[in-house]
Amino acid sequence: MNILLLGSGGREHALAWKMVQSQHCDELFIAPGNAGTAHFGTNLQLSPNDFPAIRQACMDNNIRMLVVGPEEPLVLGIYDFFKKDPSLQHIVVVAPSAAAAQLEGSKAFSKKFMQRHQIPTASYAEFTEQNLEAGKAYIRSHSLPVVLKADGLAAGKGVVIAGSHEEALQVFEDMIVKRQFGEAGSRVVIESFLKGIEVSVFVLTDGEHYQLIGHAKDYKRIGEGDTGPNTGGMGCVSPVPFMDETFMRKVEEKIIRPTVNGLHSEQLDYHGFIFFGLMNMDGEPYVIEYNCRMGDPETEVVMPLLQTDLVALFAAMDNGTLVDTNIVFDERSCATIVAVSGGYPGSYRKGMLISGLTDAGSGDGTIVFHAGTREADDEVVTNGGRVLAVTSYGNTISEAVAASRAALDKISFEGMYFRRDIGYEFGDREA
């Protein structure tokens, strides 16, 4: 079948890399894609949010499956758009409905959902401009640190962990009064800080059944030793050593099953990925957030370890046989390290020539996934803050990280930076 994949980042390059390995994939189209996805299919210069243009591309290219990478088209209702159009209803859409995508699109909705289904998460309250003073009073009396979250989508920047009441009050006012994140911050969720180790678990669901397809640990801070501002992710490792059978059983029993059962009982159409952002607090899992798609750079380690045919999984999700599917994983470790533009996550330049890509990706067990890149005059140049994610296999996390570092040492572009300490806390545990 012909497949259309929406998105342009490292996540989409990893999904494209995985899907073209399937015997069920005839032609792959990516909208808009990047310089890396162009090696696996045809890039279409379309916005993932331009639904009429996406519809026309599906008609023109005989598309039979639509896979949605980023979150915004999900929240805007691309699933509903396809299901309501008679000319598109035959297409398998890997995405939740707009109503179900509120799990990611609204922090307040997800918190209420977790309350209704007794899913462990941090205690919270929500405020708008109408009860601004009550919100300020709530902050002044709250223990520290305190977490403030813009209710809507804020490109991964709408969460602040405040270490003082003064900082929290300023952030609160910036979000609600000054509209730092536009309409996304018109409602703010304030919640208790959960102390532990952050991890991510990924499932594919048909809205009634699910299959675990991987887990990972992401490194969000720009600086080594987990210092400096948060980013969209500087690297990732999988499998996570402490996520043993006991912990994963708790995750399934206390979080995944209640979530999927809750979606089913509330009749929320859901045919796609659920990303569970979790905190491991002394061996007990708590939900920090839901995402309704794969993570980035988590996809860059989850897909290489998933040995089951991804397109076949999507088909099983659609035809009701997902529960019977056998999931197989590579037993090795996998690590990805992200190379970013100078100045990221602040301002940065684009259009920097990238050299060494062929040498970096020529070794056994190493894959270079493009994120913020584009082609210019037969050359590859930077086109974003996170530019590349270099993924490697290894017998241990330490081996995989070392292989990715060695590959990155062969790549260069002006201002290039990457963390050399991804997976630092797991070296001794693997010995």
C-alpha cells in the first residue's frame, strides 16, 4: 500500500526508516519531510496542518494509510476530518480523534481524566484570568518546588518548575496575563513536584486493546550533568535498566490499562500511539503527562529495537487483531545523541553546511536520523535547532553511547553541539 507520513523531524525519519522495511509498504510519501526522509520516500512540500492539501495528496497518490507524527494535526482533528469525508474513509488513519487528543492538547482535561480513572499523578489545581487572585494565593501557600503548565500546546516550552514563590508568581502572570504562550496559557495547571527519575513508555492502541512497543529515558537539559535550560531532548537510551518486570507490571496495572479502559468507557476514538511520560518515585510510577504520538528523540531508539513489522501493527490496529499480535524486540541496547545548532534552545542560525554524514552512518549498528535538515544545491544544511539524532546499538548502554559519540565526531557544522554524557548514570549498573 501507499503510505503518507506527516512531519519533518527525527521522529518522522525514524518512522520512515522503519516503515519502508515492511513488505506492506509500496510507496512512502512524507509531508513535508527533511533531507533524511528523502532517502526513503517522496517529500511533499505540504504543511501537516493543511488538511485540504493533505486530502488532495492522498487522492493524487492513492494513499491507503496516513501516519501522523506531530501533535498539532491530532489536536486540530485530522482523524475526524478523514473519517467524515466519504472519499477518505477507506484510509487507515494512525491517530486519535480530536476529543481523545485532548489527553495531550489540554493539561486540565488529562488531569480530570486521570482523576476519573484513579490513575496516579501529582495533585493539582487549575486557574484562569477569572480567578487569577485565587491562583496567586494558591501559589503562595504551595510547597516548593512547584510546577506550572500552560494548559494547551506550547511546543514543549509550556512547563516551568519554579524554585521560589516569586518565580512561580511571575511565570503564572506571564502565562495568563501577558499571554506568553498565547491561548495555550489562558488556563494554567499548577501541580506538586514529583521527585524521581523520568521515563517514557509507548503503546499502540485501537482504543480497546494495546501493545507495548518500547520504553526509553530522555535527557532534556542542554548541559552535561543535566544542567541548563530544558530542550526538546538531547538524547535517549533504551531499554532503561531499572524498568524491570516488577516496575513494568505496575505501569501496566496502574496506568496503561486504566488509561485504555478509560478511553473505551468514555467512547473516545483512539487509533494510534500513547506516550506515557512517567516519574519513577521509589519504584512507583506516576503520570507526568500524556502525549498522543511518539516522542522525539525517543522514537529514534524505540523503532530500532522494535523488530515487529510496524505497518503490520498499524493494519492490526485497524482490523481488530492488535491484541493477537506478537511483539518482538532486539535484545541489544540502543542510544541516540542529538546534535544541535549553536544557541539552541535559544536563537540559532540555519543554513549551516553539514559534512561527514556519509562517514558517520557507514559503520555497522549506527544510523543517522535527520531532524532539522534540508537539501540545498545537492548539499545538506541545518534547518532547525535539533539537527541530527545519531543512534547506535551496543551490548550495553555505555557501548551504544560510545558508538554514537564516535559517529558524531565525524560530523561537523558551524556551531554544532551535543552532550557527551547521555546515559551517564547507567554505566556502573550494567557491569
